[in-house]
Amino acid sequence: MKLGVNIDHIATLRQARQAAVPDPVVAAALAEMAGAAGITVHLREDRRHIQDADVIRLRQSVRTKLNLEMSMAPAIVERALEVAPPCACLVPERRQELTTEGGLDVCAAFDDVTRVTGVLQANGTLVSLFIDPDLAQVDAAANAKATFIELHTGAFAAALTEDQLRRELDKLVRAARHAHARGLRVNAGHGLDYHNVHLIHQVPHVEELNIGHAIVARAVLVGLDRAVRDMLALIAPHSQSPLNP
């Protein structure tokens, strides 16, 4: 299982002062040197953190894999076609949300998802669809010809009881198995942290976890290099227990 590091909140800190630092490009390099297999950024329509110039510079500097999270808004699709990232993940987006609140409803937006997926893939970008662990959504993603799905782990991360946790893990397991059977590759992310990520080993076929907030929050206290290495230690095979914060 690999780790993709989402560096959006490096840019959030920078934008709080409209400053030049901290620089997401430097953060990406540090994360890669610490062992990250990829760098994820979300170019939001309101540009609340990552900016267009960041994406261009990251496309030039990232040595592992740049994954662009994006809505299907025409201007964002146009920018993605210009930058041509190796990977893109289509996500839902609402202006008022603090973070992505759920998976993309591929069933409801099937025609648009299929069209945008095809356009991006024709431009050389592998496409992932960020979806809830729902079998109908998995089927729709397969029918839309996506290469990957990224399972939304938010409900799992928010579980308050053992019963809730088990139910959400079971949903993830069933969705991952169904996706694999449909020929989809599987990633996962959202809300994963140093205390719950080791449980994702129970979900089969997951190739990569995309984690941002928890890593950046820890990096404020211990540095980005250690924060990434600590997360890698937890997602390593046979990891069982979380680290101290």
C-alpha cells in the first residue's frame, strides 16, 4: 500500500497571510524525499488554497506522481487539460463546504462523468472517481471507463462506536472487492489519521491512500519529514497499532 500526500493545507497556511511561504512545491519535495509515492492537490473553483501557478510548478517539479483533485466545472477541466497531470480524481465540490463532504454521485451525473473521464484520458491523464463505498456507484464508475476509484473513507473515520466502525469497514471491503471484480483499481482516502489508518489493511485491493490534513497537522509539531515517515510506518504491512500523536 502506497501513500499519496495531500499538501492543500500547506497552501491554506500560506494563503492565510497571502504570503510566499510555506511553498507547496518545497513541501511536495520534502514529502517525496520522506517516501511519499505521490502528491495530491485540489484545485478548487474558489482557489481557497492551491492556486493555478502551484499546479503548474508542481507538474514541473514532482518526481513521483502528481494527482489533481478536481470538479467537473468547465474552467477546471480546461486547466487540467492544459497541465495534463499524470492522474486526476474527479470529486464533488460545493463552495460552502470546509472539505469534500461525500463521494461523487456518478449514477446521477453519469453522462458528464463519462464525458470528462474520456476527455482527460484522451489527454494522457489516468482518471479516478472519488465515490462512497456503494456498489451502484462502483458499477457506474466502471461503466464510465474510469481507471481507478478512490473510496471515500469519511464515514469510517467518523465512526464513534465499534459497531459503526465495523459496518463502515464492511462497506469498504465489499466496495473494494466489487471494484476489483469490475476491473477497477482501488485507492482510498478522507479522514484517515494516525489512529485509524492501520485498520485499512482489512480492505482488499487498495493500492494507495491519499492523506492530507492529519499529516500536515502533525508536521506543524514534528516536521513534514517525520510526519510522512510516521504515516508510512503505520501503513506498512502488518502494522497493528497507532503511534503517539
